[in-house]
Amino acid sequence: MAPSFEQLDPDLDLEDEEIDFSDLREQYEVRMEEGLDAFVVVDGLPKVTPEQKDKLVKFLLRKLTTAGKTTQDNVYMPMNEEGNMSEGFAFVEYETPAQAAAAIKALHGTALDKKHTIAVNKLTDIERYGREGRIEEDYTAPEIPEFHEKEHLRWWLGDPEGRDQFAIYRADNVGVFWNEREDQPEPIVDRLNWTESFVQWSPKGTYLTSVHAQGTQLWGGPTWSRQKRFMHPGVNLVDFSPDERYLTTWSHQPMQVDENHATLTIEEDGKNYIIWDIATGKPLRSFVTLDPPGPRTDTEGNPIKKKLQWPAFKWSADSKYVARMNHGQSVSVYELPRMNLMDKQSVKIEGIVDFEWSPTNPQRDNVRDYEQLFCYWTPEMGSNPAKVGLMSIPSKEVVRTRNLFNVSDAKLHWQSDSAFVCVKVDRHSKSKKSLATNLEIFRVREKGVPVEVVDNIKDTVINFAWEPKGDRFVLITAGEVAVGSAVPPKTAVSFYCPEKAKGTAVGNFKLIRTVEKKNNNAIHWSPSGRFVLVATVLNQASFDLDFWDFDFEGEKEEKEKDLTANLQLMSTQEHYGVTDIEWDPSGRFVATSASVWKHRADNGYKLYTFSGQQLREESLENFKQWAWRPRPERLLSKEEMKNVRKNLREYSRAFEEADSAKRSSADKAVVEGRRRQLEEWLAWREQVVEELVEERREMGLPDISEEMAALVVDEEEEGDAKVVDEVFEEIIEEKDEILEE
């Protein structure tokens, strides 16, 4: 038997507290994080009796097994001390820690039934927080922070003059201004280095977005304070959901994220896209960039440069869904706010090239259930024709399809109220030597979704645009480029509207007029409809701006009596080097600009009325960007808006009187300013005269009168300045009138 410590040294008196066991404790201590990462705690469960326990576990397993593999034996549901009721939570073991992490991400905050929402957390987190003393034994009431009123983010809508705002980015400065019809714009804020690449308004104008190397920031309120910050290193582009609740950021380089990052987690490492919740400032999900559909190399094996499709993630009208294409094989539809894949699988659409959501909630005939629609197209593959389809979400029902032949390309154009979707189809001849275009117009709100074909178009359509909140459209066509010619072909502008029909029905679309031999390539409708600007942009030889009115208040030509339009050219202007065109939200003004991002000649902007009258022109060195501030949707009903239009002359009279008073006050301010300057000069002159008289007395010179001193002062001033403002008062008429009591 081995001797004890006492036998080896009888004088040695050892006590446990004097021995350092720290190295042994560290070596053999049970680490809670090791071996328990596959466990999760499910809280928020209903409290049930032992008889109901097995039934609840089986019901819970339906949810748990959607994220990983577990069994009934791996679910432990504690009972209370009496053993007659469960505690309302359970411990669950998955096969791997990865499955446990997936369960937390997928199931946390989901509804178990109508009355219970479950919370799923790591078991190691609960143990760690408790062990580190973050859970106190005694309850301490939380301190309620002092209330601080937040800024009103839509303050600008209360402007008594109903003015709009715009942002200008020039050199290193970004400024926001009130728009004035006749005066220079009134500055609100102007900051140096506010952004590093560009600025962008949110869809309803609540936020101004600045983009930086480390991420993007949102600004707003009367003081233009920072409202939110989103860390995304190397961000290049941003996109908002229609309701401004979510934000997509993208960088062309994959992110590199370490474990110590304040906002991003290791899950975002190597990703390009992040979808954020704006209210919380937290990422909902991240993705990598997928290659656009189509071959990667040409017939000779050279790589094909493909243009990035932006936005890659497209939002439904109500922001409940966001979707993107997967290598031209399917569409992944994600549900917000959880960002889970709808029905856990993508919608298979073989060969899909493009898709677009309807811009508003669709109102199809005899459809009462909730739905969102998206339109898609697929090319010809083998013996299968090209196809255009309308799919309803969340049912995934294809509500309408149409087969197309000899298709070279197609573009999808929704009308702003989702009443129509126009598919612009470029068709090639059998020899593939010539192209022509026809329009396939789906009448979404009519029974069976009929399709009207407009095929009397001779050349290829290079631009198409629906009237906002209307049913008319404009298109631009161009012929083929002659072989060896460096001059682009002439274009033609065509205007279409429906025929008159009974009731609320929309008649067939008919051509109003075609204007030949133009150079136009851009169509910009007023946000309120009716007026359209057809322009030539990014062209060194031509820079026309044609302002058209679809409801001209004059007599119609006889051939247009049955059409729902009266087309008239209001004005033609020119803006050399114009690169961008943008209407203000009211549709009263339109700004044309020449950006240094496109060329370095005559950079600046011009401001026009809707009818083409030029109001202002300003050349700005290193001018980059003009952006009107959007407005949220109107709160007036259709009847109220009709009443406004009916009484527009009365409202116009009130606004004209306000404008006249403003001009008068401006003129009065000029007169008052000049009068004040004259009074200041006269007071200064009197003071100098007194000083001159006093100086002569002190120097012992003969006294002179103030009149003589004034003459001396005037003679000295004549060499530098002269009095140019003289005030004459003259009595025109005097009249005495006796008032009887």
C-alpha cells in the first residue's frame, strides 16, 4: 500500500484550501458548450396534463422535424412539482448542431396554434447566461428609459405652399432644396462628403440614402439626422421594398466577416446580398450572387459578359414576398418577415428569362381570395415554343399562358394599376435576317384574362411606357442599322389609346398618330398621367425634348372622335448633352440634367413646367445627380379626387392669388431694402459731417457751418461713389371731405 502524505512527512499539515486545484478543475471541468450544441429549448408551449403530454409532443414534432431530424424520445417536457401539469417548455435534441441552429433560425417566433407562439433558443446560451451571473436571484424592476420624442419623418408634407423637395449631388456636396417656381431654390441642408458614391430616396420619400465603403445610412427628419445604419462592406447598390420596411444591399465582392463583427454574423461571410429589416436594423437573410441565365461562353469558347439584373430580388406589391430567379430554372419566393422559402421549395419554371410582380394588388374577375401575381416568360427550347405566363402566389396557380413563336427577346411591362401587362415580343423571320415587334396585352381584370395583340408595328420597338394610372401608352421604334453605317437609324414615336366603350369597359387599343424621322429614344410620363415628355438622351448630335398632352382642351380631329385621347404637341425644347430626366411627384415640373458621370460638357440642369416652359437653368461644375423626393400615396378617395378636379379652377385661383401676393411681397422687399440702404447712408453722412466740424475745432481751424462741411464730404465721396437713389415726395391731390354724423 502506498504511503500517505503524513507518513512521508509527519510534520506536514495540509489543508484543502491551501492546495491549488485550478489546473485540475480546468482540465476536468464539464464544458456546457461541448456536447450540448445539438440541444434547443422550446418555450411558449401550452401547459398540459400528463394524459395530453404525448399528444402535444407528437404535434410539436411536426414543426421540429421541418428543420432537422429528431424523435419523440429526444423531446423532454418537464412537469411541475405536483406532476399534474407541464411547465410550458421542452428540451429537444437534434442529430447535429447544424440542425439545431437551423431550427432556431426557422422556428423561433413561429405560431404553434392560434394562441401560442414558440420561442426556440440554444440550451448552451441559457446555461452560459445563467452561469455568468446574468440572471439574478432577486427580481429587480427594469428601469424605464426617459421618453425622447422622435422626429417627424414626413414633416415636409406639411409645407403650406405644397412645395416639393429635391436633392442635388455636385462635386463632394449633397444638398436638399425646396423647389420654387420662379425664384431660386431654397436650400434646406447642404453637407460636404455626405455620400461616397450616390444618393437615393426611399420609395415614399421618408429616407435619403447615402452609400459608403462600410455600408449605407438612412437620413431624415427636420434636422436630417441619421435614422439607421446598415453595415455592408463594399456595398454597391441598394433597393427598398415598396412599403419601406425592408432594404436589399449588394456588393460585387463577397463579404469577409469575422466573429467579432458588431452586426453581421459568420452566416453573412462570403455573401453578396443582404436583406435587412429597417425597423430593427438587423439582417434577415443573406445570399450569394447567381450567374444570369444563358450560356457562359460563345460558340468559340470565349466568355460572355453578362449584365447584372438589378434588382435581383423583386418585391410583391404589398412586400409580403420577395423573389429571385435561380440559374433560369426556377423562382425562389420568400415570405416576409421570416424570409423562409415558401412551401420549402422553389417554383420550377424551366428556362425562365425574366419575371415581374404586379405593381398593385390585382383585382381579377370573380377572385375573392388574397393573391399576388407575377408575369414571366421562357424562350423557345427545342420543339417547345416560347411562353408567357401569369402565376398567382401563394397558390402557385398559372392563371394564364400564351405560346409565342420565332421569339428573339421579350420585355414585360405592367400598367401601374395592374389592369394590363404588355409583353413586347421581338420576333425574327425564318431566315433570322430581320426583326419585327408585336405587343401582347393581357387584360388582367377581365374574365379569363383575354390577350389583345397589336401587330401593326413595322420596326423593332426600342422603348415602351404605359401612362401612369391610365390606359394609354407610347412606344418608339427604330429600323435596322445599315451595314457599315456609323449613324444610328431614325426613330418613330407612336401614340396609342383605347377606343371608347360602353360603361367602364376599355376598348381595343388603336394608333392615334406616328411621328416619323425623329431621334427620340426616351419616354417619361408625368406621375399623374396625361402629359408625356418624349426625349433624346445620351446623344451628341440630337437633344430634343417634346412635350405632349393626351387630353388637349381643343377640338378633336374627325378620325379621332371615337378615341379616348386628344393628342397635341405643346412645346419642343433642347438641352445639350441631356443624360437624365425626372418628373416631380406632383407632375407640375420636370428636371432635365447633364451628369458628369456620363460626360463632362455643360454639366448642370434645367427645370421646365409640364407644358415645356423653361423656368430655370443652372450650370454646376462637377454636377452628378438630381433626385426629386417622392411622396407617399394619396389618402383621398377616387370621389374626393374627382371633386378636386371638378373644382380645380377655384383652387387654381387661390394658388394664383398666393403666387401674386408672394411676388408683390418680393417686390416690396426690394423697395424696402433700397430705402433702408439710403437711410443708412444718410445717417453715416450726418455722422461724418459732425466729426469733421469737431476735428476743425480741435485743430484750431476756423469754424464752418454744417452745410459747408456736408459739401466737403460730398466732394470727397464723388471720386468713389455717387448717390444714385433719390427720394422725391410730391403731393398729387388734396381733398377735404366733411363727414356727416
